[in-house]
Amino acid sequence: MESITVVHEGREYEVEVDVEEPAAVLAFQLFSLLGVDVEEQLLLTSSGRRVDPDETFATFAASTPWLLLLRSLPPEAGTFNPFVDSDWQTSCTRLVASHIPLVQPAYTASGIPVCHSCATTCCSQGVLVQPVANNVEVRQRVQNQFICDLDVIVGAADVSPPVGYTKLNVDLNYSASGPFVFLCYKTGGPSRPIAHIKVVHTPDPETLPQLKGYTTLPVNCNIGTKSTTGVFICYSRVPATVFQNLSGLAIQALNVSSESIEGAVQSPLDLNAGNAGATPLFLSYTLNPLGGFVCGQHGMCLFEPRIRHENRKTSWLQLSSAQVTAAQHLDATQRRVWHEAAIKHFQIEEPRLKEMLTGQLQNTMKYERKDYQEKALATIPLTMLHERARSNPTPQPTFEDEVLRQLIRWFKHEFFSWMNSPACRVCDQATQSFRQEGPSTPEEVAGGAGRVEVYQCVQCRALTRFPRYNDPTKLLETRTGRCGEWANCFTLCCRALGYEARYVHDFTDHVWTEVYSPHHERWLHCDPCEDQMDCPLTYEVGWGKKLTYIFATSCEELVDVARRYTRDFDSLLDRRTLAREDWLQRTIREINMTKVHSPARQEVLRARAIREERELAAVKTVKAHETVGRISGSQEWRDSRDESGSQEAQESGPVSFVPTKLDAKEQIQKLLVGMLRGCTNASCVNPFCLHAHDTKPGFDPTAHSVRSLEAIASLQSASAEGLRSLLCPSEGSYRFHVLSLPLGFYWPLQDHSGDLVLDASGLGHHGTNDRCPLQKSLQLRHEQFATGLQLLPGTSLKGSAPSSANWTLMWLIRWTSNPLQKDASHAPTSLLKLQTTEGSSWYLSYSSKLELQSSSGPPSSSGPPSSTAQLAPDTTYHLALASTSAGIVVFVNGIESFRSPTQLASSSFIDITFQLNCQPSLIPIVSHVAWSTQALTTSLLQTLVRTSIPSPKLVKSGPSGPVDPSIECLQAEAAVDSDFDLTAVHLWEGDFFDGLQCEYKNRETKITVPGRSWTVSKSSTKRSLTLLDGEYIIQVRGRSGAWMDQLVLTTNFGRTLSAGGNGGDPFEIAVPKGHMVRAFHFALGDHVEHPVVFTCPAPKGPVGKVLESAVTTHGKTIVAQAVSAVVRYLTNVANEPTNTKFHTIKCSNNFFEKNVAPLGEAVEPLFAACGFDRVVEGSNPLLVFRAGTSVHVLRGVLWELGNHI
């Protein structure tokens, strides 16, 4: 019995089947399970093929991960009906399905896909209409429309996905304790599209499930939760042959939701399984056919009046049975067209391929010539190779194999040389490629040169010839060339030493040798260019080549050895387009039959072929030496061929970091040691440390020990992470500053389990967690693993504190989006309630801003609230409520935001409740809640902010889209709040851009600090730019080819600094509007490559501050109109600074009065900030450009004005 997934009406069902039973038996099972009458069942495979009732499951199980069950019912009114729409075969296919992609005869009209009827009927003359073929290029375009890779990332709410991936912004641990977990997907890429996704539950969260035909993502989606159920995501790809034919269905969209999604298939298993009370989450996916499309907007469609646009279904699974029948007819028609085109293609290409293979086999016979082998043997220092083989401390298993290894090394490092371009025959200087021609000299003809490359000297312009010799004995003399010459000569040397050798031809432009090892009983890959032996995956894994055909030829046989050199033969097959695979294997057998062997030799070759077939079919494991890029040839030549290294290997994975699990017993022991012995800081403020008590008058060591042991006993049920928050803090940290205050309680909220919220003040005023999820990442400055408690509707955090006239309640908070709540309330949401024992209450609420109200009921029933400015989501804030004699003051990040003159009524205790009163659009994470028994000053609050709120993130940008999330700015001085300014930049140049280094200056101490040196050569020319006050780098551009040729930096003052040559193509890094560059990052090797800039918003100058105030008073439209006019005035001055007619502006002219005057009182300060003074001549007010104002400053003002347009 086996399990098969059946998809019906957007749901998956697992059905146990006997693989030998016919599908008719499955039909009765489905009737029993789903109530679909057998006569109404339409069962399709994942490739869209109808399942015949007499078929057994075994006949199609290998090619389909699931079956689709549709109801075969008469068409409903208003839907496609082939009897009513009888001319549908000659109409636009949108008549069949208006928005669902169908595989159909396809054409492009000016690049837009259209159906056959529109291509022949609707497209006007002059529009280029072409049929769409099924080839590698088309399949790549198809691949880019489907999901091809998945990943699961773990971390904070804003954890970045891997490069090229899209993050589904739903926490897979939503409403459950544990870190944020997100599913990410990537469309396109080198992998085939994904055909099916399964959610799998396991009883052991540590063990990955193994499903036949599926790949399992190695992250438990329940990571960090209390659940003992492992939740894993598995996926299977479209089979290679199915993808080659573009005949299957694949996943085009993914979603995670607590509800079903129309048109999508919902996995039946909960992603939140095992977490009591957690919101169930389900994975949904949308399927569509590979190669399918909706007829495009190609202009006026004659069939438009008949298209039913009210049917907005977009998934192939939403087709009716009538639509499926029509879709299958269109599919079959297109496949006939593709088949006929393929036959014509193969009729041309297959004879050419056969001729080439026959010639390659014949060409290998030259290595058997005795005179050739004698010349080679006379050249090879065999005695020296034997000595080296005997003295090698780590030899190959046999002496013969070790001599082969020494032969490769000698050939690479002592005998042959690589030819990039020849030196000039006249002056020995460098040359450049000039042309190619045929052999013309007797030497070139005698050496078998197939072509001659001609190079021209860059100095004297003389021409130098480089014949590409094919005679291996000639190569024994020249001893230079590229891979063709290397493999040609090396293969002869192997035969001369008695090794059985093959010449290997890779159709993606490389050649090497294979040598048979009797010890290993297999052929060893040998590449003298790379000094490699038995590293066959080098080209695919290390170089990043997309291999196709690889044939090995010897004097005895021709063999297709491509499988030896790839881990993914299915993908390689998709790139083999010259011949049908069955024809190719049959042709190779026919060619080999032309070789005559003795019966004994024939038996040897037959036994070898059997062993080699097993080897080629085996799963390949990558060795360390196979992961390096190409080493032969110049860097520029290797980069131009994309052989310097696999991009896939270079791409970083997701930035997911899960802290190591802590041991609670170990934390208890550390805590006890600190309580009884103290830490290394004699002035420690931690109440759980001996040193916080032993200097107080009347300290009793015995009583302290008893209290310590009692405290330890009460903490036995606490989590390891909660206990860690009670250990001694480092001096100057946020916890250190909090513990230095007079406290009523302090809840760090680092607990990972339990309802008890630990009090770190030592007073035992623990809080109560009522079902709030824990372990939600909330970044804290200088703390890598800080977490918090997530408030959800129906959950709460409660506690109480002794009241007094003056007190401060403070906490860290971060709001994250709530994507599952579609009908979320945007009204103020109650966040915090303070209640006295007498029943008086205060409520702190939020929507986009904070509101504080005094009320005996919910906030909505109270009077006008006091409020603060808007607070941004995905940003950490330090909030504080301070009770003073003047009332309650609300602080945001240490700055007073608003106050209420009414005080909380006097009481012995105040009950504190964090709780939401509705379904909000933003969900808060709360951490480090503390109650101080005094009203904290602004300066003290700001100290707490500086040690808690993480520095604002720098924005990183590169020249070509997303930047690898693993790249971070490591320059501490570049941080937004570092008190350092970027004051100078140095560039180095030679023929190319050779490096960069920044300088930073502290605003207070004026100390200059050099930044990291991103250079490959400091011996080249140095160019520097010292930035003026208020000057920032705002533009980064340059030129790049195989590496960076040039870098150009531009400032807001219009000054530039450049370095490097003029090669390559231009690029520009998109610096966000209004941002300034703070730091750079490069990849360093032989050259500088892959630039990344880190930016942040530039500080507002006088102009920006005036405009910000004007927007509040006059609105954006009036300000934007005025800014455009001011830019016009200033541009004239900046372009012609000596032309005095632009230095005076009449405030009474029509243009000024219409565009600028509406700013009212803001006009004069705006122009003053722009360098103009107001003067009056008679009764005419004028604005006059201030003498001595630098044009650079004017450019800076123009840039700042431009940020407001």
C-alpha cells in the first residue's frame, strides 16, 4: 500500500492505495471519502493527463506527486459551454478561460504572447508575429514565472531573506512562543520549478523526515516553541522530462494564512501544530501549467465583446470539466506543432553530431602512433617522476597512479605554459587580438593548425601569429597553448607511458583527459591545466559551468561521460538539444561497433562498461578540491567565460541565527556563585550579586547565604534564558543602568517558558504572563539574543507595584505588522492600563500615535486624550510614563512627547496590565519593563535610550538590485548615531580602480579615525577629497566589466572624485533620495569588485527645517510649488554665478507672487537659508544674493530642495 495525495476543491487528501489496483478502485474510495459520484469524477495527473479507469497506480505514480479530482458536470449558465460557444476553436482562447493560463498554440506579437486566432485575425499589418518554440530560451522564461526554490529563515521580525528570495511576511510561530520563522521563495534560477509542497509532522522535532522524491528544508518550523511536534516543509520538483516537454503543472504562488484562499490548494496540516491555543496556520499554493499563458493585450481584439470578464478565476485548478476538455485539446495541438518543429531540427543537427563524433573517434588514433609515442617518451623525465613518486609522503594507492599524479604536476608547472596572448615578436611587449585566419606558412600547415590567431602589439603595432596546432608532436616543441593544446599533448604523454587514456571533449568549450586506473577499476579525470586528478565535479561546482555534452574517445571506444561530471543530470539533459537521447545512445553503439576487438578484449571492455554505467548512475559527492574556480588563464579571460567560480556557490544563504540552547542547571549554578562569591566587578549593582550587598552597613554573610539559597529554590522552574537575565550585567549596559535605579520591579522578559515573569530587582515582585507568546526577537544594543513578550488579543502581562507620589514606568516596545488580521481595527488600541486600589484608571492607547486617557471605562468613552507624534512600525522605542507633581509625563526615546496635568489617585499599590482590547493592525512586542520609585529625569532617560535602542540600520545598495544580506557594515564610526562624520575619501587607481578608504572625525574630540582600507594596491596613484561642512557623498557610479574599472563619487556640493580607467560598461548605485553615503564594502581579490554602499538620511539643513515647518502650516502642494520656483532661481545663479542679473529677485513680479508668496512668513527664512538677504529699494522688496556665498553651498541647497520636490 502507498499513499497518494488527491487535490479536490482546494484541499489535499491523503488516500491509501494498492499500486496494483486499477484507478477504478480509487474512484470508489474517493466517492466514499468526498461524496463525488464515480460517474462525475474527472481524475487528472499533475501533468494534466486524464487517468483511465483501467490504469493501475503503478503506471503513473513515478511521474506525479498528486492527482487532481474535478467534477464532470454540465456547464453552468454564464460560463464556457462548448455547445453554445461552438466556434471556440477559431476564437480567442480567453473565451475558454479569460484569466487562467492555458497551454495553447503560442505566438508573439511584438513580444506579447497571443493565441493562434488573435495572431491570424486581430494583429494588424506591420506587427511582427512569430510562433513560440519549445527551446532552452523559452523554458528559461517559463522557469522565471514559477517558484523554483524555498528556504526557511529564523530571527527577528525584519530578518532579511536570502538574495533573490521573497519573504512571506507571516510568522510561522505566530501566536506561539519562539523566534520569528518565515518561509521564503525564489522564482526562476538554475533549478526546475517546484511541483508540490507538503507540510509534514514528526514526533521527533530533531529528526528530518525522509519522503521519497521530496527534499526537506532543514529547519523545524516549530523551532523554539513548547511543541513536541516537528513541523517540516518538503517539496518535489517537476521531473526533468516533464519540464523539457513543458507538460506539467507547477507552483506559481505561495501563501501562509489561517483561512483558505480562493483558487489555491491548502495543505491540511497545521504549521503551528502542538502549540496549545496558537492560531492554526496553513500553507496554500497556486498551480498553473508550464508553458501556459493568457492571450495578451496586443491591441484591439475582435473577440473582446464575447470575453466573460466577470469570471476572475486565475488558477488552472478552478477550470470546469468543459474547460479542461478544451484546454487538453489546445495542449495537444500545441504539442503537435512542437513535435513537428523538433523533428525538423533533429533532422539537421543529428547528422552533424554523428559526423563530429565519428571524426573525434578517428582523430584519437594519432595517439597510437609509435613514432609519436617515442617522441613524447624522449621528452618526459620518467626517472625524475619515479623518484618524486617514491618520495611523496602521501602517495596514491598504487605506484602507477602516483606516477600519473606526478606527470600531471610536472606537465602543469614545468613543461607546458598557458597562452593568453603572445608577446610581440618585435619588441616583446603586450599584444591585443587583431583577427583570425587560416594557416599559411609551411610550419603552420605541417603542425596541423586549424586556424591562426593574429595579435597586434600595443606599442609598435607589429603583428604576431599564434597558430592553434593540432599535431601533438608539434606541441611537444612549442609547449604552449590553451586547454585544447594542453589536453592534446598530455593525452599523448599518457599513452607514451603505457596508460590507457581518453581524450575528453566538453561541448561548453573545454577538453581534458581520462586515464584508466586498474586499482580503482574506473576512469580517472585528469586535467593538466588545473593540476587536478579525479575531481570530475570541478567544472560544474567550482567553475559554475552549465554542462551539456561530454564525450570521451580512445582508440577503442566512444563514451558519453557527461554523468560523471554533474550532480544534476536531469538539468543537464534539458540543455542537450542537438539530438534525441535514444538516437544518441543508439548512434554511439553503432559507431563503437565499427571497432574490431579480440573476444578477450571485448569481454574486458564489456565488464568495464557495466562498472562504468553503475559509477555514472551513482549519486555524486563534492570533494573539497572540486569547489575552486578555474585557475588557468588570465582573470579577465576566466571572468569573461563565467569560469572563475560558481555563482551558486558564492551566494549566501539566509541570515538566520538561532542562539545555542542554554542549560538551566548551568545558569542556576552561575547565579548561585554570583550570589555567594560575587562577580569581578566590586561595584556591581545586580541584587543577585554578593557585591551589591556586602558593602552595606550591617551586612550579615550568614543571613545573606540563607536568603540566596531561598531565592535559588524559588527559581527552580525558571527557564535558562530567564535565569541568564538575572546574572551580573556588564558595566554601562542597559541592564546595568536599570539596576542602578531605585526599583519597584524589573521584568527583563527574557523568559522562554512558564507563566511566571521573573523580577530582576531582587524584590520578588514577579509578573504574570497570561498566554502571551515569548521569545520574540527584539534587538537591544550590545545584546545579541534579546527577546520580548508579544501581546495578542486575549493575552496579557500583569503585575503590581508600590505606589508613591513620584514614579516611572518604562519599557521597550516594537510594533510589527499583523498580516493575518485582514479586518484589523485602526482605532486606538488600549495597550496599558494602570489602576489604583481605589478603582481610578489610566489607559495608554496607540494607533499610529500614543494616547493617554484618564477614565473609569475603555478609552473610547473618555474625553479628549493627550497624544504624541506618529510612531513607526518595525522600530524599537523606549517608552516611559513618569508621575510628577505636575502630572503624568509621557516620554518617547527620552524626549517628552506630551503630559497630562491630572495625577493618578494616591494608592498603596498600582495594578499594571499590558493588554490589547481589539484586533489591531500592529502587534506590539514588549521587553524590559521596569518600575522606578522616582520620577526619572530627562537626562537619565536619554542615557537609558542610548544604551538600549539599537542604532538605526544603514541602507545598503549595490549596482544590480538586492545586496547579499550577510554583508554588513563593520565600520563602527559609520553608524548613524556614532558622533562621527565622514570627512574624507581616498581612491587609488592604476589601469583600473584599485581601492578606497574613508576617514571619520569625531564631532566633539575632533579626533580623525581611518576607515577600513578596501584596496588591492596602495602603490598606485592616490586621489583624495576632503569634505566641507555640510557636504556629503550622494552619488556613486563608475564603470565595470570583469571587474571594476572606475569609481566616481559626487557630493551634494556638486564636487566629484574619480579613479580608474575607462573600460567596461557604466553602472550607478541607486542611493535613496535624501540619503548620504556613510561607508563602502567591496570584494577584494586580484581586483576590486562588487561595490556596496551604506547610506542613511542626511541631516536636515536650514532649508530642510524651514520647509518641514512650512508643510505643517501651508500643506505639501503649496510648498512643492514654491520649491520648484526657488530651484529655478537658484539654478540660474549656480550655472552663471558671475551674472549679476540673476542675483536679484523682485518679490513683486507675477511669477514670484504666484509661486513663492503663498508661503507667507516662511519666504524670508527660506531665502535666507538659500543665501539671499531681503532688502527694500523704495517701495520694492527685493531678495539679493549674499556676496561671498560659495557656489558649492548653493549646489548643496539645490540638492536639499530637490529632496522635497
